[in-house]
Amino acid sequence: MNKKYRLSTALDIDDLLMDCTAYALQLANEKYQFDPPIDIYEVEHWGKHGTRVDTMFEFFRDPEFYRTQPVYPGAKEFVRRLSKMTEVFVSTAIPPEFMGIRAQRIMEEFPEIPADHIYMGSRKDKIKVDILFDDGLHNVLSSSATYPILMRRSWNREATGVLAVNNYEEFLKLVEVIADSYSIRPETSPLSEPSIVVLVGPSGSGKSKIASQVLAKTDRFEKLVSYTTNDPTAVEQNQWYNYVSVEKFREMRDSGEMFQSTMYAGHGYGSRKQDIEKILAQGKHVLTTMDIGGAMSLKTHFKNVVTIYIKRNKKLLMSAILRKNSSIDDKVNRLMGIESENKNAEICDYIVEFDTYDQAVEQLCDILNVCNKS
């Protein structure tokens, strides 16, 4: 990428910079005294649910709601840092009668964003920028941005195959990756010290199988065993995962025990920093498979992270997904994510494209320069 080119970023406001859904639920709980109180995890998608969750929508018709919306902790510092990295715009959907209030709040809370960079309206697909950052999956999927990025929330947990992050820090790291396209090249910088190699690619690409075959060829790597809420009998190559309940997964994530977590096809996946540190302390390289969000989170928390995109023929991908021992909904979600996933190849350090697994393993060994070496 041309280093002189300054990237442009469009930011959403609600549930990205300012608390919207949780704040509305708080007001609903206070007004109606729900027992038990409405929990944020009850919001499974955007729009009406036909449940008590719908009481939050009445507050979206109150101008006082927009005057008092809390700014998320760290949001102001995030915008300050991002403004030094890219040109920042706002793209926010809000009823016309409240646009004045919204514009005034943005200018007061985020002075780094010029007034003429504030765009209001629901047609975010018409905003042409390099990067879009939004919590609405529909906005991410329809965006004309080169890199639409999703902020993970409970209502987009079914999202599959899109660039997604869990917090501001991960997003800033992803912007760095997009802007700099930095790589660790084995021919100039071999894996001479403990490093982390993460295989990225759509469901059905064979990431786990390829990784397992590489592990069988060298003792310099150790696999990272992650955690999932998916039924272990439905997880291909499930020796890569420890199964935990949804409740336990949320506990591990919310307590900070997991350094990264994501939802893929409706199931939770996450990893613990201490598990990686234990492998590195033994002087070994870490080998793992993750979605692009998890890979970018690794780059946030560790040095010497190599991302490798596993690219497989679309027909073979679809066949592999259809053969999975999973629900119809799960298969549909994975099939729909193939095209979005392929965009992620652009920001990985390497691409392995193959017809047979032997070819993929051979390419990976050449890239890493580790197989058959002790």
C-alpha cells in the first residue's frame, strides 16, 4: 500500500462510541421493574423481538435519550488515536427530528471529527471510505467500504466470515495491519525465536487438518487448544478445542481470562493468553487456527505473529461444509460467509492456495521453514 495515502474511516455512533442498547434496557428496567431485569444477551438481533426486549424502542422516540446517552469508556481516546492514523468520518442512522441533538453531541464529545465529516442517514452503503466500523451486520454486509469491520455485540453473534473485533484496541491494530501490510518473511526473518502462526480461512478450507499434518512433521510447534461452546461431536478435528458451556464461556470472557473471543456460526470460540505464554516459555512455536478477528487479536497481544490464509476451491469448500456433522442453520451460515471470508486474504501475511492437502502442507512448510527440522 502507498504509505503516502491516508486511509479514511467511517464510524458508527450507537453501540460503538455511545451506549445505546444497554442504556435503553437500563431505562426500561428502571421504568418497568422487570424481574429478573432484561439482560443484554436477550437482544439476539436488531429489530423487534416480540418479547419484553421491545420496551427499549420507546426510548428511541425520546429526545432526552439522545441528550443523555453515555459515551463508552475509552471512546474519546480511541477517536483521538484513530484520528492520527486515518481521516475520520461519522456515519450514523438517527430519526431526522433528533439529528441536531446527535450532531451537537458528536461535536462536543469528539472534537477531532470535523463537523463536515458527520453524515446522517440509514444508507451507509452509499458512504465510500476505506474502512467502515459498525455494530450492525446489515451495514457491514452491504457496505461499499474496502474493509467493513464489525464490532462484536450480542445481536450480531451469528455473523460469519466478516472482519470483526471485540474492542477498540483490536480495531486499531487491524487498521495498522491494513495500512502497513507488514509481514514476517521467513527468507529474511526466519522463525528463530518462539512465534505464533495462525491459519485463517473459511469453514471447510481444511485449516485444522493442514495444521495437524504440519504438527506431525515437526516438533518445533505445539498446537494451541482453544475453547468453544459448540458441541464437541460437531467440531471437526475437535482435539483443537475444549468444550465449555455457554455460561462458562461468558464467565471466562467477561473476567478477562480469555484474551480473545468470537462467535462463529452461532458458537463461541476463545483462547487464553496463559496457554500461549506457556508454549512460548518452552521455546516452541505456537500453531493455531482462528477467524480473522482472532488473528488480529493475536497481533494486538503478542509479537512475532504470522497470519496465513488457507484458500481452497469454492466447490470443494461448499462440499466440505455440506458434509459437516452440524445443523442446517450452521451450514447455511458457513456457506453464506465464504465470499466475505475471501476478502480477509488481503490482510494476511501469506496465502496458501491448494488442490490437495499434501500441496498445502508442503507450501506451509516452505513458508515457515520448519518441517523436518528439530
